[in-house]
Amino acid sequence: MKLYNTLSKKVEEFKSLQEINSGSLVSRENPKQVNMYACGVTVYDYTHIGHLRKYVMDDILVRVLRHVGYDVKHIQNITDVGHLASDDDEGEDKMEKGARKYGQSAWEVAKKFEDYFFYSMDLMGVLRPTLSCRATEHIQSQLDMVLDLEKKGYTYVIDGDGVYFDTSKLETYGELSGHDPRKAHRETRIGEIEGKKNPSDFALWKFEKAGENRQMVWPSPWHPRSFPGWHIECSAMSIEHLGPELDIHTGGIDHVAVHHANEIAQSETFTGKKPFSRFWVHHNFLRVNGEKMSKSLGNFFTIDDILKKGFKPAALRLLFLSSHYRSEQNFTIQSLEASQSALHKLLQAYLEIKENHEDRSELENSDEAHQLSKQFFDAVENDLNTSEALTIVWKLLKSQLSNAQKYRLLLEFDRVLGLGLVSMDEDDLPKSDKVTLQIDDLPKDLQDLFRDRELARKNKDFAKSDEIRTKFEEAGYQLIDQAGSVLIKH
């Protein structure tokens, strides 16, 4: 199996630390444990489709590792304190911000959006991690780590602000991103927090400021009302549950230069081990209609928004799998419609094969079946090339293999793809009783709305286009965008 490693900037053959130390190769008969840590969500607001893409692709990684024979210990954190709005060392804590926005306590908001996160993950077919751990339940581990770093001489205190890590004491700081941020783009930040020695120094522990009246605070040797910094949480929890050296650490590409650079600095100083993680796997951004997702732009979608528009979570998952995890992906309603259409074709083929297949074990080792299986798993084991793997799925359906062989391979492939074909039936196919209409068949008010939507689409006002689509759905109509035309179903 091969993975792109952000640390080395190249695709490398993956072997677990346990596998290397034992001197024997992994196999299904001889499984080796993979220690994998995934940066989780900050539970101050609703999980959106950008989060969904990241965790779907983490899920693919876990499934592929298990397919090749590894026993994956997958730890994923829940950030419920300490993540400041700027992602750096200043601004309001996102949990406090969420509490004010929703008129609830920070603890209630954390529980509400943690539940929504797992509700979203379950709908998307994402396997639950081995352990999901909350930052607020690991305060002592984090505090102990900061105290150890202080004892080793790597920290300093800014009165009224917090305890900071002194990055000038590490020659290798910034190696993950490939440049030293102490000499680059973060130089302007040195003046933003008075008392900072270096622009890249970061907060390990923060103090409540006068008048803040925070809901989440704990006593520490430096301040009676204080709380952990965002970065220390991941280090403390991953080390507590996985040990001083990880096999794989995943996260978003936006975490490379700051959050993950800081994790490496504090973790390797604390443990004395190098490297903190042998492989770093980073997921690229999801754009919506070519832009960053934002509620103000009307392009912010949750799983419930996807369901309300009549789409299946599996269609969204299939859309994510059509692009490589290291490539930026652009989400549009049109691309999701195409994905749902592809899902229906795949499901229709699967159901027909399932109904007409016979258990013919003597055909299981045919050359063509073996070749298709090899092509599929070669793709997913080569840096999770899911788009190529999907090409092999369609190639399988068009092949001359028996239904028995196709059925066996489809189930085998879907254990990695996670589309959940085995749990679907005819009720998941589109109903055929809808009539196709022309614009003149619509009521006058809907005709005007239809023309408004065509103008919005021409002007690339996708927010207005989606808003009008919703009005049609509420009136019992379905608009299906195709190349150069729109189908009207009722």
C-alpha cells in the first residue's frame, strides 16, 4: 500500500511501525496494528459537506488499511474547548461563540453538535472510530504535558494571556509545510500579541481575561481560571491513547502550516521521539459553486439540506469518491444530480445481478475476475485513487463475467467504497410515476419562476437558482438540470 506523506512530499510505501519492528509482513493471518489519529471537528456549529468529504476519505483510508490486513486503532478527537476563532492564539473561543449564537450553555452546544456530527457521519456510511475523545475529558493530560514542556525549558508565560511554546528552540520547526514560518508569512503576527518572542510561538495554555466570564475554565499553576490551547489537545489525546509515535495522522490541508506544525513541535519535545507521526495525510478543500462555503453566499449545506433536496447520502459519498482526496473538489447541485443518477444506475445493476446470480464458487478464480479485482485494489492501495477504482466498477458491470462473479466482486469492492449497496433495495430507486412536463404545462406563477431560475443560472447566481428549485419541490415538482436543458417532473 502507498500513501502520499506530507512530511516527505512524496508517495511512499506504507508499513506500520509494529510491522517494521517485528520484521514480518502484514497479512490477514498476521495482522499488525496501525495507530491512526484523525483531527476531529470543533462542535460549535453544524457539520457541513466540507467536513463530510474529509471524514468520508478518512473512512476510505481505514477501510483500505483493513482490507490489506491491518488492525486499525482509529482515534478521533472532539474539540469542545480551546479552539479560538482565528485558529491562532487570539479571538473568541468558538465554543463560547456558539453558545451565544444558539442561546445555550457551551456544554449544551457541544453535545448538540457532537450528536449532529455523528448523525451526519452515520448517514454518510462513515464507520465509527475506535474511540472518539473529548478535549474537556482530558484536561489533566494536557496540563501535565504543558508542565513537562515548562520543566524542559521550552515555554514562557505572557502575563494576562497564557503559556507559550518557544519555537526558536527547535531547528526543525515548520518542516511539515516545507518552510520556516518564523521567517515567512507569519512575521506580521509578532506584534499582535504583546510579549510574544517569535511570530510562530503558540499558546499551550490560555488565561481568562478580565470581564470574559468564560463557561469552560479550569485552575492551573499559572492562573485560577484558564483553559488549554487548541494545539495541545490533539497531542495529549493522541499520545494518551496511541503512544508516543503514530503511524498516520490525518487532517485538512489548512492544518499543515500551523496546527500540525505545532503538534509536531510540542509532541516530539514532550516524548523525545522522532517522528511524532510517520505519515501525514492531508485532505484538500471542497468548494461550492467555485467559492468558499459561506452562509452569507447561500452555499452552506448540511446533510439535512442534501436530504431536503431529494438526494441520497450515498450519492454525495459517490460524488466525493469521484475526486482524489488531495485534489480540490468543486461541489454543485448539478454534479450531485449526476452522481445520484450514477448511483441509481449502479443500484439497478446490482439489484438485477443479485436477483439473477447463482452461487457458483467454481467460477470465483476466473482470470478476468482476478484481473478486475487486482485493478480495483491496485487503485485504492495507490494513495486512495477512488476515481480510478470507480472506473473499474463500471468496467465490471460491462464485463462478460457471470452474475455470480459480478455479485461477489461488487460486494467486495463496496466493503471499501462504503456505498452500502447491500442495505439498499427497490425503494431506493427513483419512482417512475412522475410525468415529464414542458414549461407551458406549468401554472402561470411557476412559469415565471422557471424563467427567473433560467436567468439566475445564466448569471451563475446559484443561490437564487437553488432557492427557486426548493419552491418547485414544495409545489410538488422536480427540476433536473441536464446539459443545455432542464427536465420538469411532476
